[in-house]
Amino acid sequence: MNWTLEVVPVPVTDMDRSKEFYGEKCGFTVDLDDEVDPGVRIVQVTPPGSRCSIAMLSGMPPMPGTKQTPPGGLHGLQLCVTDIEAARKELVARGVEVSPVMHVGETGWEEGKGATWNSFMTFEDPDGNGWVVQEAPSELTERRGAGPGPQNPT
């Protein structure tokens, strides 16, 4: 049985502001904006090329026995791109505040691109949820094969 990560909830305070940020500024596809029950709204967006979406919820009660992350409390989710400089340029052109491209060097974090898998940048949404963007050497389907599940590289 496959276990696929398909939706990650992102806690926000203002649904319309967040929809505009992720849809217009980040260029994510707005898949859904619906009031599923009176007072319960879901906005779902998907990064270009991703099989996993993010969902912003308003009025949704937590499932019994679960915890909720407060708006601005989500950090470290990672997106991958094949050209980090082009991705940074696009985000900046769309009005997103983005860190410089950095890599881990001999003295810790240093500005500029690093070797393969060692180029990163960060940005935050309007609530302070933090994202990391990493440069990958190729698209995921090229690294793991086109089929589901891990591929043996031999």
C-alpha cells in the first residue's frame, strides 16, 4: 500500500491574504476555495510541479486528540527547485521577501551557491510560517524513477 503525502495544513490568520500570497506572489495553483460547511472554509494551493498541496483552513475544529499549530508556527517545510537562482528571481519579482542563496561551508552558512544539494534560500508567508527552498540536481521523477516508491539506483 502506498502512503502518499498529499496535503499539508498551513495555519494562517487571514485566508484571503494567504490565498493572494501563495497564489499570486508564490505562483502556486489555487485548486480550491470553498466553504465546505457554514463557517468552515478551505483554500488549497499546489506549488508548480508538486504532487503535494497545502491547505489553509478557517473554522475547522481540530480532530479529537490532535494538536493545532498556531499561525506562524510552521517552519522548515522544504520545496525543491532545479534552478535556485531563477526561483529566487521569480519570487523577488512577484514581491516575496526571500533570503539570499546560501550554502553550508567551512564556517557554517555562507552566501552564494554551494555544490550539488547545497544551495538554499528561505522565505516566510504573511503569518511568519517559514519555508526552505533547496536546489536539487534534477526533477524528482528523474532521481527516483517515474513509478511510485523508492528506486534502486543500481
